[in-house]
Amino acid sequence: MISIAVQAGGKSSRMGQDKALLPLMDKPLIEHVVDRLQGLGTDFLITSNNPEPLAYLGIRLVQDLVPGTGPLNGLLTALEAARGDPVLAAACDMPFVNADLFRYMLDRAHDFDVVVPYRAGYYEPMHAVYAKTCIPAVQQSLARKAKRLTSFFSEVRVLLISDPVLAGFDPWGINFFNINTPQDLAEAERFLAAAN
């Protein structure tokens, strides 16, 4: 069984409001992500510091284990709550997540603990696939007060999906676009309007 975990636990300090429910083309941002991920797994969950407003989605909601402590804790929450293995992880503020790229990554996940895009020298850990075998390494990173989602990568088997492969799935370079500011939201709306 494959689990899909959407993280909706951020503070959204730069946006000034909960990003998950922010309207993008008259639809909450999280719905764009959920719609793109449907069918990739049989277990769907959302991790959040504030799950109640998301109940209308009809998706299993999981309260972050330690609310307000960042995405690494959110990942641990998702890995521990997931009924399946591996766990496909995405952020609620990435409206252009790519299901075909996730399928490609899932096909290569069998011998690895993490399958993650590595674009222009940077990891994209919120568009990645994680095995439950990561749990001890994530726990150890949190015990060391680490914050970065990639802080445990040196302790596990990681497969990087590099630029040449990523370009084939993402010719417009938008799969990893995330919305942090009103300007980002306006840019996403412009792209969606042009695509329709």
C-alpha cells in the first residue's frame, strides 16, 4: 500500500493567513494539490497544526505530533501515521505537483529510503517519496534539534532525481513552485489562466 501525505502545518507567516485554504482560481490551494495526487495511493492523509478547517475534504486528518515545530516534525507525523509504505510527501502550497514524476519516483523507491528531486543543486524534499525506515533517522535528527527536512539524509539511502530527468517531466519549471507570498499567488494564477 502507498500512502499520500500532504503537509498543511506551516505557520504561513509571510502570507499572513492559512495557505491551505487560500483561494487559487476560486479553489482552496490544498484542493489543487489533492486533485493532482488522487489515485497515486490508497491511503490519503493530511498533517496539520489546525486540522478542523480541513475536515470538509473528507480526508484523514492527523494533528502534528508537536505543533509548530516545523516540517521535519510534520514528516515524522506523516511517516508514523501512514498506513502504507512508502509515503509520498507533498506540501499544501505546491499547486503544480506532478503525478507523473511521483509515479516515476515510486517505481524507483524499492531499494531506497528516500527518493527526492535534486534541482539546480537543491533538494525538493516536499515533493519526495519516503520509506518508513526513515523514522529512526528523523527521530534522531529531531532529538538533535535539527530543523531542515534534509538533516537525516546522510543516515539513510537516498536516490536523487536530477535535472535532466526532472526537465522531461517539467518543461515549464513549475512542479516545485510554492506559494509563500501574495506575489507568488498572483504568479500561480497567471500560469493557470494561461494554461486554460
